[in-house]
Amino acid sequence: MKEEQSNSIVSGSEALIRSLVAEGVDTMFGYPGGAIMPVFDALYDHRDKVKHVLVRHEQAAVHAAQGYARVSQKVGVALVTSGPGATNTITGLTDAMMDSTPLVVISGQVASSLLGSDAFQEADVIGITQPVTKWAYQVRRVEDIPWAISRAFYIARSGRPGPVVIDIAKDAQVNKCEFKYEKTTFLRSYYPVPHPDKEKIAEAAKIINEAKRPFALVGQGVVLGKAETELKLFLEKSGIPFASTLLGLSAMNSDHPLNTGMLGMHGNIGPNINTNSCDVLIAIGMRFDDRVTGNLNSYAKQAKIIHFDIDPGEIDKNVKTTVKVLGNAKTTLSMITELINSNNHNDWLNKFREYDKIEYDKVIKQELFPENGGQIKMGEVVHKVTEATGNKAICVNDVGQHQMISSRYFKFTQSRSLVTSGGLGTMGFGLPAAIGAKYGAPDRTVCVFVGDGGLQMTMHEFGTILETGVDVKIILLNNNYLGMVRQWQELFFEERYSETHLKNPDFIKVADAYNIAGRIVTERAELDDAIQEMLNHKGSFLLEVVVETKGMVYPMVPAGGSVTDVMVGKGEKV
Amino acid sequence: MSNKTLYTITIFSENAVGVLNQITTIFTRRQLNIETLSVSPSALEGIHKFTITTFAEDESVAKKIVRQIDKRVDILKAFYNTDDDLVYQELALYKLSTEKVMEHGSVEYLIRKYNIRVLEVTEDNIVFLKAGHYEETQGLFEELAEKIGVLQFVRSGRIAITKSKIERLSDILAEREALGHCEQQL
Ligand SMILES: Cc1ncc(C[n+]2csc(CCOP(=O)(O)OP(=O)(O)O)c2C)c(N)n1
Ligand SMILES: [Mg+2]
């Protein structure tokens, strides 16, 4: 237990900033207001140590903190005022809860004497945020500030990470206390990392050693547990083909020989169909989301299921497991790797490659290398961007067709390279998350793919770019539609395009108003040059590509369908 | 409701503000009704005990909600049982008009039959207490309502103790203390 001793008597706000510094915070995202002014005032004295990024909306502060946390392995921090400032964070908190992102969101609150009286800008922040956070705590006494911050960071980043809210009454911010900081390493009510059970691991190893057609599903748990290397050793020794969930995507290189692609509704054909042909399914740090499983009644019924997870609440939640292996993936994977035989499953792996051929012919070829002219496809843009960055950039995206296309076709060569809103599917996530990601990984290129719909949900963050000069490459895939909803209308609602066509502004002009360079591309021939211009430009850049208005994302497992019911075109099944 | 089973969920928590809110949202999300609820300090200082009953389709539902409750940071331990595993009890209070009781006459029969304790007698009212299972306290209520009339009636949530020798919370806490220190992950 580390202790930082200081006898000075300080204000609660000063104690808060010192606590944050003690937790290693050097960047945070926020927006001031009455009930948090003392903290912003204290921050003024620490500008050299803690960089505050002034966003344009508190939702963006949280999304930025998410982007920051996702790429940097650190806790994202947001600072907001009471009432509307706090309620504006709900979407981001919920998103972070769904996607297990470590955050500490600090909100101001009315003075403790006013609590419960419907005071100006009072909101029941704890009551509102409890269901969407890992922990939410209200501080009413100044002496509790260091203690609460210490717990907040411990809870946010240990075990299965998640968002924490600390709501601080205004009087606690101004009253004085002695500053003394102790890092939390234990809470009796909280057991973040279950101890691995050797018997279960032996049982799992035996099943894996006997397996003829084993298949591994890689989730974000691997990334959160920093178990990428252990995973690689496990997979390479056992020769087991694997696929990733959306959030697990960059844990392993895109072109690793055992990588069979992405799972889920718009995942690759092989991994989806072969889920129902494997004899052993090994889920690692993933939670069997319904976008991955489709209809549970026909999901992997033939297979023995081994589930590695840190969260006991995920075991048997959606899919009944044969063997559960609780613990941190880093530990459990290295333990099991010792017990498994070196092996290869090349014939089985070929069963995936056969589907890859079908997918290439039916879907990928037209999407990435369209031959007969016509409107620009989203896929070719993504493909050209990833190539132009040497597959080294961070890919952030918003929600919709462009999210699926960019996640499918962007290539990853290092972990923590995809920032996407998976569980909640929050439109408006992309731009602020990209800004946060750039602060989290300043040396990397950050490319954010957005739709014309989603960009307008948080387009105010052009203001943050203007203010800070942060460098993000914004690729707007403009199809003039709420494309993903339009796709469902085309497939399942008889092409009745109710409220999905958009009358859009001149995005380049909007960006220009914020001093953001931009270029619009309508012709395929211009694309390479425009991408180079974007990447060479110093500072943020908006590349608007006018893409096919009625493009479709395939393959597709329709909602509630079985993982074997993969569509590759309208009315066309594999 | 007939093919659902009644589960008793026992929860130990830190004595923190808002724990009940955290628990109830887990029921709300699954659209489960809380049938009864009882909260009080436990034998261990600073730890509160919740006893909640709820009807669920099957055991897997009970298991899932218990895991989701257990996962909350302020919760020390949560588990579920069916009636067979438990010794359980509820309390009920009945307020009757003294005049009506006098008119009725044969109160001794009721007091013996239901093992009633008389808590209070005034010129106006008499208060009965009955401890028992739901059927028993309800049975008395119905009989009193029919024969005498009940002015006020209240029933407590269930309290319960397991029959088997289960792990005691203090043991669980000691074990966690030994294993649980977690170097911060990130
Ligand atoms: C906040 C929010 N509102 C609504 C939706 C539902 N939704 C999912 S995708 C989508 C369309 C997105 O359109 P656009 O941003 O243009 O992206 P495209 O699908 O066209 O690539 C909508 C409305 C959502 N996911 N999030
Ligand atoms: Mg669109």
C-alpha cells in the first residue's frame, strides 16, 4: 500500500485534484458549471500536470474519456457539473458499462444542506446512474474525497472494468481537510479477480486435447486483461482457429494464419456457420451477446463449451457452459497452455477458408474492388484508408453501416486499435471517442469513420477540435441515409423508407467554419489522392466521401436467426 | 403464477446508501416482482441483511439474478434457496375493535387455534400478533375478517435461516481477506 503523506490542510477541490494526480491522471475531459466551479478553480493551479480538454457537450466528455481509456490502458476521467451536466453523461456511462470501459466520472452536486430539496440544478445523480455504472457514490463530507477517489479508481480498473460516478456536494469541494492519500487494493465486498481453479483448467485442457474441431472466440476480455501474448501462445500451440467479437477484433493481428475473422450479425461466414459445426467452443473474455449468437436455441448445441471469463455473472447467462474457467485471462490462458498438446487443425481450418472464398466472391470483391464503375462503396474507402496507414492506425467508428464495414475491412496489426460502441451501439460516439483516443495514443494516427446521421449527433465536437487543435482524421461515409435502418427497411419493411432519408448540410462548410480542413470526393479516381491529402495534413481533416446511397452490409445473420442462416444478398443464403 | 417457484434470496451488503436501489433495479430489468422484503442489521457489525422473496420461472433465473446482485460492489454475498432448504417466518399484526371482539365471545378458541399473542387491549382496540408462514397469517386474517372484522392488518416480509450447514459469511470474508488483495490491473 502506497501512501502519500502531506500535512497540508487543503480544500476539497485541491484534495480532489491531488487524488487524481496520485492515480496517475494527466488528462481529463469536461465542462464547467456552478456546482463544479471550485474544482475547476483548483485545476487552474495544476494546469501543468493535468491537461483538461474542454468539450462542447458532456456526452462527448464521457465518449472522449472512453476513447482515451480504450486505447491507453488507463482510466478515462470526465469532470462535469450537477443537474444537466450530470444527466448529459448517462449515454456515455451506459455505453462504458456495456463495453466494460474503465471510467471515473466526477460530477458536482448542490450543497449537502440542499440535497433532496429540488435545489437549482439538483438531480438524483446516484439514483439515476446506479443502474448504468459499476459503482456510484455521493460525497458529502470533504474528508471523504481522497478515500472515494481511491476506491473509484480501484473499482473502475480492477476485475471487469467499468464506469464509476463520484458525485461531490459543493460544500465538500470548498471545505478544508487534511490531504492524505492511500491507494485502495482491497474491499471486503468486492472480489474482482476470481482465483483460477486448477481442476477446471485441467478439465478444459482435456476437452481441448481431445477435440477434433475446436474453435475459439476471442472477446475484449483478452485486451482488458492484457492477455494478447498469452492468447497467441495458446492458439498457436493448440492450432485452434479463432474468430473475434467486434470488441475483440484487434487483440490478434487481422492476418494471423489462424484468424478466421469476425463473429456476429455482420461477421464473416466461416466463423458464424462453423460455430454450429465445431465440437468444442472456447469462449475467451466474451459474453455471448445476442448479436453474436443469434437464436440461442440453435446456437452451438452440438459443442462442448468452455467459457473463460473474469466475471462469474457471465457464466451460463446466455449459453450453458460445459466447463467454466474463472479468472484473469492472462493467468488462466498461460495455465492452460502448459496443459495442452501441440497440435494443428489444418483440415478444420480449411472449412473456414472454403467459406472465405464464397464470401470473397459474393461480397468482398464487389465491396472492395468494384469493377463496373458506379457509386463509391464504403468498403473500398475503408480498404484504401487502412492500406494508406500501413494498417497501423487506430480505427474509431460511429454506429451504422459504416461501423460494420469499417470494422470488417480495417486491418489491425496491434492491440487496442479499434474503438467502437459495441454493446450500446451509440450513434454520436465516434467523433468524441476519436478525440479522446488521440489524447490516449498521441503518437498514432486516429481515423474515425462516421455516417452522415451519427456525425450530426455530436458534430459540436468540431468545436473541441478547434479549441485544442487535436489531430483526428474524419472519414465521413455519406450515403445520405440513416443507412443501417434503411437496410432493415429494405429487407424487412418492404422498402418503406420511413424517416431515414436525410437532408444534409454542407459538411465541408461546417468543418470550415471550425477551421477544419476538408475535401469532398464524389469520383472514385480522386479517392487515393484525397486520402493522401488527409493523412499528410497537419491537424484534423474531414474527408467526405459520397458513397452509394443504397449500399447493403453483407453477410448478415438476420436478428433472431440462427448463425447458420447467413444472407449474402437479398433473399440469397449461403 | 402457478408453475413458478418461490425463491428466497438472501443478500449481505455494506451498510451503504442506495444498496436497495441497486438490488431492485436488477429485479426491475427482468420484470420480476418482489413479493416480500425484509432488511435489518446482521450479526456482523456494519453489514446489513436483505431477505427477498420472488417468484421465478426456474432455477436458472434465480441463479442469474443472484449473480447479478452478487456482482455489485457494495454486496458482500448473495444466494438463493427454495422453501425446502429454509426455516422461515413472517409476522402479522391485526387490529380489531374491542366492542366487536366482546360481541363475538369465543376469542379463546381463536387464540388457541392460531397461537395468537395479544399485544394490546384498550377500550377501543385489541391488537393480535401472529407469527407463521403466509398461509397461516392469511388464514387468521380471513377468519377474523369474516367473524369479527379487521380494522388494520399488516404482514412483515419473510425472514429465513438455512437448514443446511452453509458457509458462514464471516468465513467467506476471512477467505477473501486472505486471497482478495488485487493489484490494480491497468
Ligand atoms: C443514439 C442512437 N439513435 C438511434 C440509433 C439507431 N440507429 C442505428 S444505425 C442508424 C443509422 C445510422 O446512420 P448513419 O450515421 O448515416 O450511418 P450509416 O448507417 O448510414 O452508415 C440508426 C438511426 C442508434 N444506434 N443510436
Ligand atoms: Mg448514413
